[in-house]
Amino acid sequence: MMMAKVSARIAPERARAALSARGLSKTFGNFQAVKDVDIDILHGRIHALIGPNGAGKSTVFNLLTKFLQPSAGTIMYGETDITRMAPADIARLGVARSFQISATFGDMSLVDNVCVALQRPNGLAVQFWRPLSSLSRLRPRAMELLGRVGLADMADHRAADLSYGRKRALEIATTLALDPKVMLLDEPLAGMGQEDVERMARLIADVAQGCAVLMVEHNIKVVADIGHDITVLQRGEILTQGNYAEVSADPRVREAYMGTEDDD
Amino acid sequence: MIEAEEFETVAETTRPHRLQRVLVLVLIAALMVLPLWVYPVLLMKLMCFALFASAFNLLLGYGGLLSFGHAAFFGGSAYATAHALKVWEVTPELAILAGVGAALVLGLAMGLLAVRRQGIYFAMVTLALAQMFYFFCLQAPFTHGEDGIQGFSRGRLFGLIDLSDSTVLYYVFAVVFVASIFAIWRIVHSPYGMILQAIRENEQRAISLGYSVQRYKLGAFVLSAGFAGLAGGLKALLFQFATLTDVNWHMSGEVILMTLLGGIGSIAGPIVGAGLVVTLQNYLATTGFPVTTALGATFIVCVLLFRRGIVGEFRHRLAVRRKP
Ligand SMILES: Nc1ncnc2c1ncn2[C@@H]1O[C@H](COP(=O)(O)OP(=O)(O)OP(=O)(O)O)[C@@H](O)[C@H]1O
Ligand SMILES: [Mg+2]
């Protein structure tokens, strides 16, 4: 009964969802980390996934991108069922993700980090007989992407030497290099200074005009500013979904999550 | 406050390439004149093992995969080369090609089964598969069991150049060796090598960028097997026999030892390591001192003194000194 109601509400949206999941669940041993999650990530919109620590947000990310195998549920990319696909294949379809713990290629320069992301879409990933200089045509695009996240002047630094916030910025540049249709960002603004947070939030809002974005974010102000749809997760289950006004009016949300967040 | 830490960037990327180039030219020149003073057969044996270790390092140092089964490619190719020379009576370059081909096929088969595994499991699977190959070689009629394949001549290169003269053979080896090391260097410094490095540094991130990492690892495995095969084929051509020693797991252990001793992840490391081990073996063989004990002791000392291997430690010291 309840299922029928939910799908009736969501069905028209699903038609234009870039990425969606139904009944997504994950158990670790006998601990249920994610329980029956339905979510639609729409083209041209930013979907914020919020919730207290340990709510299962990163696990949802890992399920949607198949870095974890769901215990139950289906995942659709547009009209394609991707529930059984390998993570690299999903990435090749245009679903790009970042990681909560900064994932960069530490020993490489910033510009090389971005170049690695550009190599595959430009057909320059398997040539073991060609010199590195064949990659130089990717450099202008890499520099442009670094410029967008404010790292152009550090292009030749080692990624491992960056501060935490700048690693996050580099990750966004690398993710953007894939020209994604769906972008999943796990706490992209963590560790950034106020100024960078604003710049990055504007960048994400800008990029979202051309793709669908799902992001985990603890900064409620940013969520309010740029988020269109919000899903609140608690103990692996969806507490509520809606726009900022709807969600923030929900007394359970105020109690469970936002009440404490306001104190920060 | 974060700035200070960021400006400490190592200037590793702007390393003077010209010095390296000069060094390489000097080494090539040395290779050309060395047989005037050193017994050429020893030098050729050195080149075989230096190439073998370099092939191994392509997988371990650049692919991040520790194989315990590289003897299969080295020895398998030695058998194929010897068989081609003795039974098919082809010219030596075709015999070597047959050896490399055999190593590539073996590498593809073993790689397909092994690259799904990680870390120590990968090592175990390669060891198990190589042992299966060893027993195959022990039983198969064409390897002639304990006797091995022997009693064939090296033939004429391209049907023209007689290789029975060890000076001629030496220069052929030198050319093949330099070309192979260059090829390995090229693979490491290629678009593909870049992806390999990315996978080694952060496999999850590489997957999220759409790279099917197992295919890239398989590529590294097969390439490494091919060069190991080249080394094994050259060895069979040099000593004019192929035996079970070459496919034995001792051989897999020895190449690990050479590579770790010299230092993984650099082109020079495995060459230095192989040089050291082969020279030591050669010297000890004349003294009656137990070779294995001496090698083990050297290995322990080196691991304790230079964790990064000889070349790795040298490079590290240099980098530290360069920092202001
Ligand atoms: N591989 C795993 N094995 C077992 N338990 C796990 C695993 N991954 C996550 N969990 C558990 O699942 C729960 C949800 O974790 P998850 O990382 O998804 O939370 P989160 O909402 O992203 O939290 P945070 O805000 O701290 O990032 C946690 O209790 C965590 O301990
Ligand atoms: Mg998380």
C-alpha cells in the first residue's frame, strides 16, 4: 500500500531522473546500514543528502556507484538498469563521484591528476608505446579546470603536499574533467575556508545547470543556498524528502539534525 | 598556516634530465668496451638477469603487483627458444620470438587468473600457477625432464651472422638489452604508464574515473611476462641449454631478491641488483662458500641498511640533499 503511494508520487519524476534508486538496502553482517532508500537525482538540479554521522550517506554513495554491491534494490541510470554493472563501467556512462576521504594521486602533480581523468575520454590511456609528451594536448584543458577551482598557480605541486581543503578542490576539478552527466560529491566543501566554500558552492551550482548533482553536505547554509531537493537520512532510512522549506519545517528533522547543526 | 607546508614541495619533477641522459650514454659506451676486460659470457649472463629483473620490476615497481611466478615466463621461454632452435631448426631471432610468444601466452593465461586477487593472494596464485607449469615441464616429453634441452647450435642471426663467436653474440645481446631497457622505460613513461601509476597510488579513484583497473594490471602482467620471456630466451641462446632450473621457484625468488636489492620503481634499481647478485654468485661459485647463505645474508644486510634498495636509497639521499 505504502509502496503504491510512494511510486505514484515519484513516478512522473523518475521519467526525467538522471540517476535513481528504488528500495536500496545494504547490510554489513547483521547491521543494516541502508534501509529501503528511494532517491531520484534530477538533471539540472542539486540534490543534497544530509543526516547525522553514521546515517549511511557515504554508503548510499557507494551503492549508487556500485563501489558496494547492494543487498537489495535497483539503480537506474536514465533508462538503463545499472544494478549489476561494474563501477568503472558506470563511471564511463557519465556518473562521476568523489570520495569522503580525499582521493588524489599523491605523488603526481596537480595538473597530472587532472590529466589522468582526461586521458580515457580522449583516448590516450592505453598507448604504452607513445611518449608522455603525447599527453601535452590535454594540458590546456587541465589547466582550465584547475583554474576553475582556484588551483592554477599550484599546477606543478605534488598533490600529497596540498592542504585538506585544496585536495577537495583538486578532486572536484578531476571529477569535472570527466564531463559527467551525474556528479556525486561526498562532503566536497569539508575543510575549506569560508571564502573557498563560497567559491566552490557557486561552482557546483554553476556545473549543476548542465548535469545532475547529488551531494552530501554538513554545511546547512550551503544546502539552503544551492540545494534544490533534500533527502534526510537517519539510521539508514529516509526520514523525509522535499525542498528546503518542507524539510526544515519538519519537526523530526529539526530535532534529529538541524537543531544540533545550528549550534555550530 | 597551511601555506608553509605547501611550499615545501619536492622539486623532484624538475630533476635535471640532461645529467641522466649523459649518464645513460656513458653507460652504453661502457657496455661497448667492457668485453675488452671482462669475460663476455659473464656480461651476457648479467644482461639476461638484468633484463629479467627489469621485467619483474615493470610489474612490481610500476604495476604494484608482486608475482611469485616469474620463473614460468623466464624458463618457459627458454624451453620454447631451445626447442625452436633444436627441433624446428629456425634462425635464432625466430627462436627468441617463439620464446617471447610462449611467455606472452603463459602471461595472459596466468594473468587472467591472478589479477583479480590482491596483495599476498596475488602472489600465492602466481606461485601456484608457476608450480603447475613446473610440473608440466617436468612431465612433458619435449623438455626432456632432468636432462633439459641441449646440444643445439646458436645458428645464424637472420641466416647471416654466425653467433657461435661470443664477441659477435655479445654485441647482439648489448643491442637487444639496450633496446629492451629503453622499451621498458618508454612503457613506464607513456600514457599507459601514467594510468598504471594512478592505479598504484589510488585504485579506487582510478576506478571512479572509469578505468577498469584489472585490464590495466593484466596489460602490465603480460608485458612483464614478455620481457621476462625475452630474458629467458636470450639465456637459452647464450648457454645453449634449457633446463628445469629456469622454471623452478628458486628462479622466481632470485628475481625478487635482485629487484628488491637494487630497489623497485626505478629503471636502474633492478639492473644494479641483478649485477650484484650475479657477480656475487659467480665469485662465490669459485670459493666453495655456500651461495644461498651468502645471498641471504647480503639480502638481510641490504634490507636493514637500505630499505629502498641500493638505487632507491641513493636517489633518496640525493633528493634530501637537494632540498634547501
Ligand atoms: N564496510 C563496512 N562494514 C561495516 N560497517 C560499515 C561499513 N561501511 C560503513 N559501515 C557502517 O555503516 C554506517 C553508515 O556509515 P556511512 O559511512 O555511510 O555514514 P555517513 O552517513 O557517511 O557518516 P559520516 O557523516 O560520518 O560520513 C556506520 O555505522 C558505519 O560504521
Ligand atoms: Mg560519510
